[in-house]
Amino acid sequence: MPRTRPSRELQPLEAVAGNGLLHRRAFLSGGAAFAAAVTGYTLSDTAAAQGLADEPSSRKAGVPVQEYGTPSPYEKQVVRTLSNPKAEPRTQHGRTPHHLLNGTLTPNGLHFVISHSGNPDIDPARHRLAIHGMVRRPLVFTLDTLARYPMVSRMAFVECGGNSAPLFSNEPLQASIQAIHGLVSCSEWTGVMLSTLIEEAGIDPKAKWIIAEGADSLALSRSVPIAKALDDAMVALYQNGERIMPGNGYPMRLLLPGWEGNMNVKYLRRLKLVDQPMMSYYEARTYAPILPGGKAYQFYFLQEVKSFITHPSPGLRLAGPGFYEISGIAYSGNGRIAKVMVSADGGRTWAQAALQEPVLSKAFTRFRVPWRWDGGPVVLQSRAWDEGGNVQPTRAEVIAKRGQTAKPVTNPLGFPSQHYNGPTSWAVDKAGEVKNVYA
Amino acid sequence: MSTREAVRRRAGATVLVLVVLGSAALAQSPNLGTPVTEADLAAWDISVLPDGTGLPVGSGTPEQGAKVFAAKCALCHGPEAKGGSAASLVGGRPLTDGIDTPKTIANFWPYATTLFDFTRRAMPWQAPRTLTNEEVYALTAYILSLNRIIGPSDAMNAQTLPKVRMPNRDGLIPRFPERMP
């Protein structure tokens, strides 16, 4: 007997939370119910109603294939936003356009970049990695020798400690998700486990930290506990299958899955085992957020569990009432994402989101919830849990511990503090416009 | 086969097994790194630790530092380090003014060794690692003196610098103490 498509009358989608959030079963049951939802609730004004004709582009031979492909010219708006495009002598930021991407992997050209003194132009044949200090025998590696080592590949997000910083503003700043959350990206990284290399050098039992240093003009340095180095740290050579992008550390970077982006030292050229942290500029000053009362956190290490909704988000106007997919990204420096809940009524009622498999440790997990928007004002919010039982705190909980600014933040590219992992709330008005609010 | 011969053979086999295991253990790691000496790495080994480890020979006074600063730093950091296109290196509001208080050497940096280390490795912006160790000591002394953290004639060197107590020395708290080595 042929399988028939259930009508929406036979299998109505179950509303599970306020303002039209539907059961994630719509995705889990293989799409039939999902199709019914779309059929039932999208506008009837479709292209099909107008009759289809061959487009001119389909009636001639196409353009030549490129040696290195670039996206369609129709995707020109899908780019990073640059904080310092003329490369004045200060830090440059390139932010990932999460609202224009989907899935869990960031294309290499769109991976966020923070370059404190520009991307160095490194000849890979001349690059060296030295391991020394409290080791039995100091060693130097070339890229060619490292390429002969057993390699591993893993997905891992990298997030700047300052990502999401505008949410420390005492009043919500109106900016795109790219400005607010654009300093996190996720790639598949391939390289040599750091433990292999430092064990070959022979670790002095008195060594407690490793100073990692880059070959950039600032010789950027961070201190990393040996325990992390021996756990899952990698000397990464490849990013999404190709050599690491210049902005992300070509020809090699330290990858510390789940840990503060700046510690994942790019252009890695030196690892020195020592018995105390170096208190480098970036760990004793820059990435040490001030607390209410005047003390400051240091050695934050972890990028804690976080999630945000990418679709919809500011700039993605809803075209009218009907069916939409709410989707976003969740991740935790502590491991796998266990659960994401989504609210459309500012946190009063919640629907559990479907998690896109595979759910990987310390990597982006895409979550999705089917939604039937009735055209009224709503406030969308997501909240994530990780496998260690850590839950994304509410904004009130973050602010109680970490404070907020006394005056509204006006520059979306500034960093009033760091390590915000509370929720993001998007208000959708009757016109379908999306704004950043606190709820 | 005599008993003695069997024992000898077994002993030989044991030796052989040990040899094989030994080389297998080595073979598990490729060992392709080139051994070097610390002397070979001296030009790269510029990190200075809070206890003074890594500080080079040399010395400098605030007065000497003022001259170096005017010649090599004031272009960006302004006359007397009061700020220009790059940050002011003098003064700073109390950290109790808010979580977004600008961090300065005087109000935030917990260790004076960081000032020497960062100046030596990263400054001047357009020509990093061109200052002599004497110049870096002198600049460090000048900046610390401008902030009244040391006296106007205090020389900074490998002995004195680690002993400088910065105003915010006890102001930083590890976020996850259990993860600290």
C-alpha cells in the first residue's frame, strides 16, 4: 500500500509553548508533518501561481569553472564586517555573519578574525615551532616534519573572550547578530596532538604551564596549564580541510578546544614549559574582565555554555504571519550540548528544540524549532544546557555576578566586558522587524 | 633439547622481546623534532616571568627612559605618555568606577614584569624587538615613575623590577581556581 501523505487535519502540529512554538516532532518525523505545516501556513502567493518559464541562464552554456571557487555573485552581502578596514595601528576584527549562514560549520573565508597587529606574511618553509624550557631535550619542528606525524581531526568552535560583549550594556544596543555574536566560529581542525610533541621533548614534572607564543609582530603570548595541553590541545595545520587561513594562524596555531579564543595562539612558533604563568599583556590585562566592586577575573579559560537564535535575528524581517523555522547555534566549552529550550513569549513558556546530529563536544550544535507566527509581537529567546549539567544563565544572573555598564553602550564594536554567556532576546514586532531587547 | 639449552633459548627470546618492545615504544612517537640547545633559542626566548625569570642583563633610569620615549614612543602615546593615537600610559580611574573602566598600567596591571615583557616583544608598533634591553629597562622605569609607582631616580634592572609592587597586585582572581595548576 503506498504511503500517503497525512493531511494537516489528520496530523495537526502540536503547539507546545506560547506564541505558536510547535513540537519539534515536525522535524523528527521525517518531514511529512513539516510539509503539512508549510502547506498549511505559508502564504498562497507563490511563484508557481504565475507559471514557470525557462530563465535565460538556463538556456546558454555557463561561465568557466574557477581554480579556487568563490560564492555566487548573488551572495556578495555574505561577508565579514571589519572594525578597522584601513589597518590602522590597532586591533582588527572581522565578524562572522551568522544570520546569513546555516548548519554548524563556518566557511573559512568567514571565520571570525581578531588580528592584534595584522596578519603576518609567513613563508611556511621558514616557519619553525620550538618546544623548550622545562623539558628533557628542546626540539624544533618544521611544517614538513609535523606533516609526517599522526594527525587527528575534530570539530571545534573558537570564540573570542569578548564575543557578545554589547549585552553588558545596561540598555539593549540595536545591532545585528554579526556585531553582537560575530566573534565565534566553528571549523573542523586537523593537526598533531600537542601531548605527542611535548612528551617527545620530555616534560619536567615541575613544569605547570606552557607559554605559547606566535610569530606575529606582537609575539602574542599566553600561558596554558599543562593539564589542558595534555588533554585535548592540538597544533592545528588544517582548517576545514585546507591549510589554516592567514587570519586564523597560518601555517599553524594552537587549538585549545572550548577555551578562550586568544589562548588559541596563532602563528604558533614557540612553546616554553615553565613553573608559573607568565602574566602576559593579554592574560594580565586584556582578557581579564573587571567585576563590580573593582576586582577582576583572570584565567577565565572556558567559553561557557551559550546559545543564540540566528534565524530570525535583526535584519531578517519576517515576511508575514505563517510558518517559520526558528534556528540557532549552541555550544559549550565544557562538552556536548544536552538540550536547548526556546521561548517565544520572553521566557514564560518553553519548547524543546530539535538538535541537529551529530552533537559534538565543544562544537556548534544547530537547534531548530518549528514556529507558526500569528503576526503579533513576540520575544524569542533560547537557553542551552550542556552534558555537564551547566545551564546558560539568565541575563539577570549574569549581571548580578558580572555587572553591566552604567550608561548605554553606543559602539557595538566595543568591549565593555567579556565572557557574556547569558541569553539573547529578539523582539519581533507586528511589521516583522526584529530588535534586540532584554527579557 | 637439553633443559639448559631451553633456558638459554628462553632467555634469548626474552632479551629479543625486550628489544622489540623498547623500539616499539619509541616507534609510537615519530620523534622527528630536531634537538636544539637553549642557546640556539636565545633570540626567541624573550618571555619574562613575574619572579624575574628571563630578565636580561642591563639597567635603566626614568631620566634615560624619558629620552627614549620622546624619540621612539611619543609619536603614538603622546608627550609624557599622556596619550595620542595610542593609549595614555599614565594614571587611570579607580576600577570601582564600573566594569568598563579603561584598564591602565596604574589601575590594573598586577606585575611590573609585564610592562618590560610587552614593551620588549611588541613595541614600537612599527618596529617591534628593535629596542635594546637597556632602552626597555629605561622605558619601564620612566613609565613606572610617571605613575609614581617608583621614585624618579630608581633604576630598573633584573633585581629591582620584580620587586616593584604594582597598585593592583592583588586585584585579580582566577575565574576557575580548580583549573589552576
